[in-house]
Amino acid sequence: MAGRPKVKWILIGLFILLLGCGHVITLPTPTPPPATADVSLTTATPRATFTPAPATPSPTLSPTPTPTPIIYTVQKGDTLSGIAKQFGIAVEALMDANEVYDPRRLQIGQTLVIPREEEEQSPPTPTPTPLPVTIEDLNFHETPVGSLWCLGQVHNLTGMDIEYVQVQVSLYDADNVVLATATAFTVLDIIPAGGTSPFAVLFAQPPTAYATYQVIPLSAEPSTYLGSRYRDLDVVEHEGQTQGRLFIVSGRVRNIGEERATGVEVVITAYDSQDRVVAVREVEVQTSVLAPGASAAFTASISPMGDEIARYTVQVQGRRIM
């Protein structure tokens, strides 16, 4: 019995020692048994996992580079056909790109856009050799201000319609040395087969004297492309009479085609008793737009260069509204 008190005090000492160390002994919590699944519940079928694909950017349209346009400045003596030949393009492409359908409207210093796409897509159109034409009814006339006119007409005997008809007049001295040269296009844009068109070449400062002259066709090509030019016009009536020193021509033009016409002008050529051209006059009809089947009046006052007017002709040309 004396041994038990000793054991008791030993246990009490160990308990105090543990408290002094500050450690708390936590007994592990028993893990409950797993719950039994209720087999009566509907089991969800697993879905396939969707893996997002990387976004594919929409293709970006790269702008097609626009070729830098070629700009050409018209020089003295230039023609549409000559410029087209120089750049290896069709005359029609040059006309359409610049909306120039009357070669007489070219002016020195005028800028033209040269269509490069035509050069890349189509082979160059060779410029045909000028066609032979006949120059008739010449008349030289000095004006009171010292200038010199050479009037005449081109007769188309080629059997086809022609255009870009240009005439060159050269003046020579007694030793056949060229003193002056001037050029001009015919007044009509297109000369029909068998038809004629007047021309008027001006020497603003002619030589004081010349011995001989030469008049040659500088260019003439088959007419194969009308563009906006409109030919379904007809002079349905006209009359001419002398009033003092003037000769007055009046009449009417009719649109006999199926499209509207604009820029309609009448070309009057007057001749003396020797059939020399003594006057050339262009006048517009008295309306800006001529509808199909409609007609319009015109009046022109003509002052002849030289002898009195013995006869005259009336021709008409215009453009269709595109």
C-alpha cells in the first residue's frame, strides 16, 4: 500500500509537466463511413467537353494598287492618233479616258490622261497609214489685218468613212525654201464615203511674199469607232439669200435616230462661181438637246472671202447623250 501513493504522485507530476509545455493533444475525429448511393436516382450522362478552337481572323482584303496615271501635255502639232501611237494604246481608249471626241478641240498645253490599263490588257493598236484623199477648191485670202487664210475641202474617194483628217499647208520662196507651215483638221469629224468636208488653215503672221505653196493631207484614218458622235441627223430644209454684204442661210435640222442628241452644229461651205471655197461657217442649232424625231432651227450669217457666193452646201454633226 505504501507503493500506490508514490505512483499517484508520479502521475500528477507528469500532468503538470505537460501543462507547462503548453501543448494540447487533440484526439483524431473518427471518419464517418461513406454514404450509400441511392441507385434509384437518374445518372447524368457526361457530355463531351467542348474545346474552343482558336478564332480564325477573316481575310483582310488588300487594296489593289492603282497604277500612277500618266499625264501628257499636248504639244504643237499633236494629234490623238499620234499620241495614242506614242504610248502604244488604242485611239478609242485615249478618247474615252479624256472624253475627247473632236480632234479639233485639242489645245496646246492641254493635259491628257494616258490609260495604262489599256496598255497592259490589250496589245497596242497599230496606227494605219494615212489614206489618200483629194484636196480641192483651194482659195487663198489675205485679210485686212495681215493674216492669210487657206480655204478648201477634202474629197473622200476611199470608199469608206474616214476621220482624223488633217491638212498641212506650206509656203515656199522662189528657191523652194519653206517660209511657213500651218495645219488644221477638217471641220467635219467624219467624212462619209464619197463626201467632202471643208477646212480653213490660218497663217496669223504669214511671210510678206511667197512664190509657191503645197497642200497635203497629213492624216486620214478609217472611221471604225463612233464613241459619242451621233450621225442620225439630217438637214430637212434650208435657204440662202444675200442681204447687203452678207449671205444668210437658215433652215432646220431633224433628229432621225432613236437617241437624244446634243452639241448639234451645222457646217456651211460657200463657193464662188469658180467653185473655190470662199467661206466656212459653223453654227449651233437653237436647242441644247434634240430629242428623237424633233427638229430645231438654225441661222448663219456669212461674209465671203473673195468673190460673191454662187452656191453653198449644208452639213450637220453632233453627239449623242451617253
